[in-house]
Amino acid sequence: MRWLIGWTGWLMAQELLPIVNIQAPGIQGIDRTILQQLQRDITQYLSTTRFSEDQFASNERIKCLFTIVITALPNPTRFEGTLQVQAIRPVYGSTYETLTFNFNDPDFKINYNATSTLQFSENTYVDNLTSLLNFYAYLILGMDYDSFGPEAGLPFFQKAQQVMNLAATNSGEPGWQPGGNFLRSRYWILENLLNSSYALFHRLFYRYHREGLDKFHKDPVAAREVLLQVLAEMVRFSQENPNSALVRLFVDTKGTELMQAFRKSTPEQKQRFVAAMKLLDPNNLSVYENLLQEEGP
């Protein structure tokens, strides 16, 4: 079971609690009943497949969102588009929930028809759809576990690597091999998560959650100080590893949350926060600088 403090209830369940949304804006002639069936099948697959041997109580299941936007329909059984995957974790001592993973995959390409069935296989390649679902299920679990224990997600990242290797060899689909935009590549996200040179990222991710967010209800001033220390270390990580996709993943996952966390901070803390984000997320600097114009606590 996860290290969720204060959980109650002993009904064992699968790990994920998914919400699946499929959109096809501007696609003429698409069969909406097929999209509805695909949505049901993906939801059922993610809800009922066990991706680990760990025992999860029913209230420990990881909330996750899979948003598929179909942008091309080369033929009635070929769907191409994007897949955004988000995972959510509760914050101790509050009703607040935080994202642990937020990634938009530009290479969602699958074959699917009315007779398709989704079957789980850990050691063999089945099809690209189940490979994508398995891959992101393991990443969700890995990031969730990383947030509760230092580098605790490694076994799940290793399972995701097995999925990737099988898909790279058998699928013929993009995204499973090096190439493309490394900031938006599932291959490079996983490579970076498994790269021992980037171990600091996992430790910072753990500290952000367990020593920062999970302490916010008790002492928000001290918790913000921890978050600032994490950001300072993340800046150092970024400068030492300028080609790492993990900084972009961190900013995409935590940027909005950090803005809210420092909205009621002291002017000095706001200055330090904006200085860090200037280096981590320069393209959105104007958004963070707005914080400096707001009144303090």
C-alpha cells in the first residue's frame, strides 16, 4: 500500500481511479459511438487492471485523468491525436489535492474498432493502445510513490521501460524511440527518470511533497521555505543538466500550484520565488511577476 497517512478502510482495490475524456473537434464523419466505446474500454481497462503487487485500499486509489484529442482519422479504425495524462495526490491534513504528473503526449496513434478488446500483458506486446495505457499507468504509480518515499518510484519506472522496449521493437509507432522534441517525448521523460545522473530530481520531488506540501496545514511559512529550498536546488539541477526534460515536467506539473502557494507569502519570499521561476520557466516570467504586484499576507 502507499504511504498515505491517516487512511481508513480495508477494501482492497486496483491502483488507479481514472477519468477518461475523448474529444474530436473538427473531425467530420467520425463515429461518435466508437469514441464512446473507446472511452468506456479505456476507463474499464485502467480501473480493473492491477499494475503492481501492492495492496491499495479503496480510498488510496490514485486519481488520474486521460484526455485524448483526436486530430486526424486516416481511416475509420485509425485514430491519431494527443494524449494528456495527469495524476493527482491528496495533501496531508487538508482537502487540497496536488498534481504529481502532467504530460501532453503529441504521439497518440492507435488502431481501434468495435470488436477491439483491451488485454493486459506484462511481458509481451499486444497493441499500441494498451502499451500507452500501461506505460502511463506505471509513470503515474512511479511519480506517486516518489512523492511519498525517496526514489520509491524506481520499480515502476523500470516496468515502464519494459513496456517501452517491447513497443519500440514491435509497434512501429512514434514516441517509443529517441528523436523529436525531447521536452515532449515520452521516451526522454522515462530516460531521464531512470538516469542515475538525475537522482537529485527524485529527492527534490519527495521533499517538495512530504516536507513542503504535507506540512503546509501546520506551518505554511516553514513549508514555503522548504518549497523555496527545493526550487533553488531545482535551479541548480537545471543549470547542471540543461537538456533534462524533467525540469519542464516539473514546471508543467507544479507551476500553477506554486503561484497559489506564494500568493500569501512575504515580499521577500515572493522575490525569491520569482527569481527561481525566471530560470526554470522563463517563457512564463510575466505570469510569475504579477505576483510581485499583489499585496502580501
